[in-house]
Amino acid sequence: MRAALPLTLCLLCAAFPAGAITFEDALRLAGERPSVTAPAHAAHARAALDASPAGRVGNPEALVGMGPGSTAPNFGGPGFELQATLTVPIALHDLGGDRRRSADAERASLAAEQRRRLFEQRREAARAWLTLAAARSLLTIVRAEVASARELADGLARAVAQGAAVSADALEAALAAEDVAARMLQAEGEVAEAAAALAAATGVAPLPPPTADGDAPAVTLPASDAWPAWIALAHRLPTALAHAWTATAARLLAAEAEGAGGSWLTVGAQAQRNSSDQWQLYALVGARWGAFDRNQRARAHALEAARLAEGDAAGAAERARVVMALAFHD
């Protein structure tokens, strides 16, 4: 079954004309993938809400009570009482500042995530394009070898028929031609697989299969004595930075949760009408202090995410240093 896959791909490639994609086209198309642009759309969706986060003042609360009251002297029948209370909580901590800082870090994290996705997708597209270009170059060479081998085998077969060569030489040439033909079939399968990988990386239709058009980019490497300095900067690559920003956003979210579970001051007013149609007004002052419930669960989850992201950032930086060292060596 696995052996039949390259043959099937070869037949499909032969049945449909190819579409040419340059290296620059591959990078551009990779940057337009929905998975790459999703963080930007997410940041735009939350921009209006992030622009006006709630500050120290919480939501007001109104309470209305009514019912029969006591009967006034010399008054026939029950009375009616009404109470209306309005309170507003005020955080004693700079909760609004915590929320703004947390939202800013989350938007920065989204921007870093988009750069990471763009970097990874473009790298995948570049690898697929170069693989396809190399596979097509190899296929051209192997096809020329097939033509030469078959020409030699046919010539020796005619020479054997004329008595100018021995059959063993003709048989050996025929076997060599068949071996090269098998290599050509394998090379065609590699071209088809590389074309499918390029289509997946760039988002173009797999049929007709794309081809790598144009020249490969010219890469100028820094001097070898500067390689250690470049490798030391691997932690600034998009993958490591994205994890670092995720950790920062998680830590600030933990600080926001802690502030929300802190002490609050409550101010308000109350109006009361008694059964004698007399009104009384009261000013209210209260306090809620963070003695027990300090949003421990929410803070625990946020700090856990921060630690995990810090570990991912360190691991990404280590892998990037190794990849850069191997790339300079190659």
C-alpha cells in the first residue's frame, strides 16, 4: 500500500498541469494562512473592550423592600412601608491598573503569537519549496540518466543481433537501465510528495500540483567568529518570545485576580418611608476585607500557566540555539 502511494501521486501529477510558485510567493502565501492571521483578528475583536476596562468602582447594587407596617395611633387599618437601598463597591487596591496591565500583556502575547506562527509557517513553506526544487532538479538528472542507459541498452541489443557484442553485456546494460528507471519512478514520487507539502504549507490547491519556479534565495552568512554571538540571541526568536509573553500575561492575570479578591469599601444611600408617610434618609458605609477568599484558585491556575510558559520559553531558546548552530555548520 505504501509503495503504491508514490505511483499514485506520479499519475496525478502527470494528469494535471503544474502551477509555478516562486520562493517569494511561497513566503507571501504562507503569511496569508488563516492560522497565521487568527491572532491579529483576535486582537482586533477584543480591542474595544480592552480600551475601557473597569477600574476601582464596581457595579452598583440596588435593593428595594416593601410591606405592611405598624398602625399609627388613631389610624384605621394597616400602614405601608418602603425601603430603597443603593450601594457601590470601591476597590481599595488599584484594580483598574492591574486590569489594564494584564490586558496590555495579553495583546502583546497575541502579537508575539502571530509572529511565531508567521515564522513557523514561512519556515515550513521555505523548506517545502527548497525540497521541491531539489527534487525536481534530481528528477531532471535521473531522467537524463534513464535516456542514456536505455540508449546504451538498445545499442548493445542491436550489436548482439549483429554479432558485434556478447549477450551478457546487453543483459547487464538492460538491467542497469531498469534500475535507473526505478530510480526515476522514486524521484517522481518524491517530487509529487514535495509538491503536496508545498501546497499544504502555502494553502494553494494541491491539484494542479505546484512547482518551484525561479531561483533559490542567496543567503549570506555572518563571519564564523560571529556565530557564537548570534547563537546567544536565540532567545529572541519568535517561538521563544511567544512563550515568554504568555508567561508575562499569566503572571499579570494572577496579580489581577489577587487585586479582585482584596479589600473593598462600600458606599451608598438608603431611603425609607414609614407607615405614617414619613421619609428617612441614611448614608451607608461598609467594608469587605480580603481575609479568607483572595481568589486563590484563579491565582493558582494563572501562576501554573506562567511557570509552564517559562519552561516552554527556556526550552524553545535551547532548541533555537541548537538549530542555529547546525544551520551555520551546514
